[in-house]
Amino acid sequence: MNYFSHSPLDRRFELRTDAAGQDLLWLHPQARFILIHDNLHLLQQQENLQLVTLTRQQAEALEPLAKVFLGLQGEVPYFVLGFEQQAEEIAAYLQEPYLFMDLKEVALQLPPEDSAILAHARAMVHWNLRHLYCPDCGSLTQSMEAGHMRQCTNPACGRSHFPRTDTAVIMLISEGDACLLGRQAGWPKGRYATLAGFLEPGETLEQAVAREAMEETGVQLASITYHSSQPWPFPASIMVGFMATVSNRELKVNYAELEDARWFTRDEIAAGLQTGTFLLPPQVSISYQLIRSWYNAGPGYTLEQLGQEIH
């Protein structure tokens, strides 16, 4: 499973419309309250980085802009509270030293299950805080269905709004013993990753893969096969991963889209990792998993074994 896919929570959608049931869940003696401020998660550094949850007393004393029921782990309910520009208000109710950190940067330091819960929480808070006003008429919206729907308060409108996820395709393109990778100008020196792009209206996923490959590097794909998908709440995407092949390695790189793109053989990747001149994408990303899946299907060392050799 890709990172952010390991959530242990049962979302229990039928409880979202049960107002009395939601009150009981909020009052549950083991209820856990996650806090997100300006897209950053409340964490604590002890021996290891740890997820921090608030007590009910702390949760009830705060006035979040968003409150969402995430689901149950066994009998334990999880909620997330979302804030923006309210640092002083939050600090007054936190007794222990705390850190606000970006999940993308620290996900690998947390248990996969906690990272998945936080990814879910971040996506829901982001959506709620970006829909405080109705996009149709501009009136205030109110949270409904335990944070999973917002309804316009204008009687003349009354539109209901639901969370949206932006679909993106991401693909490992190969030909023989080489894969095609690209890089953006703002990335660390030497980092390359798989090609990716957003699905456009009226496209299938496969058509988006072929279009993005052609737009960015000028290659025409010979085959496209689904690999896996990954929630990517930065801010609100689902990454749909594919493996693709081409019949030749001719490139016409679109430098308006990419700083560079080129073919890498397995030997070139191994040598670059050993010398530090080549960097893979972060292991938390599906891009890394696609490269890993392709690389490990070849002869010789796996990426994991190569990493041990480097160290």
C-alpha cells in the first residue's frame, strides 16, 4: 500500500447525519481530538515524533473554524479541529511543549496509520476552510453531516456543497532497461521523478497519461497499465499511478513544463545514488513507489539493498 493509505478508521458514514449520536461520540471518554492550524499538524517530539491529541476540555474551550468527525478506531471516535491564524488562542490551552509541522515533511517519522489519519484530517480541514462561503452566491455556509457537507445559509440559494478531490495521473514510462524521469526547477539538485499531471474534463485516466507524456516530453506511449493510487492531501488530490512503455527513446522536452527530462538506466540510477549526484523522490510519494516497482523488477540489487550498500 502507498503512504497515506493505511488508515485504521472506520468512517461510519451513517453516523454523520445522526446529531444525537454525534453528541455521544464527542462526549466519549476516549474520544481523540486532532488539531490542525494553517495546514500544519500538532505534534510532539519526545524520543520519537508523536501525534498529539487534545483532551475534551481543551477541545471544548477552543473555537475551531472547522470540526469534522473522521471515524472510529474500534470504539474510539476521532475528530479533527481546524484553525487559521489563531496561534495565540491555541497556545493558551496547550500545557506541554508542542510543534506545528507539515505532514509532507514528517510523514515517514510517524507510524503509517497515524500519517494516514492525519492525511484524511488535513484534506477535510482544507476543504471546510475553503468553503466557509458559498461559491454560488457568496453567503456564509454552515457545517452539516459532521463536517462532510456545507450548506449555504441564504434561503434563496440553500446549495449543498461536498468535498472534492482533484484527480492527477502519475506514470513511470520505460523502454527496455531505462525509465523516463523529469525534474522541476525548484527541486533539490539531482532530484528526478516520474511525470505527472491533472486529469482534464472529458478525459479518461489513460488519455490523461498519454496526453501528459506527450505534452511534457514528446513521447508517444505504446502501452499503459494501472499500478496503484495514493491519497495526496497537498492540498486535495488523488494520485492515480500507471506503468507505461514506449517504442523508442526520442524526446522533445517541453522546457516550459520541466527543467529537464531524460532516460536513466538502472546502472545510471545506482551509480547516481552511490555518488550522491542523483536523488529519488521522497519515499512517502507514489512517484518513489513507481520507480521502486520498476527498478526492483530488473536484475541485480533492489533499491532497498542498494540503500543498505550506500550506507
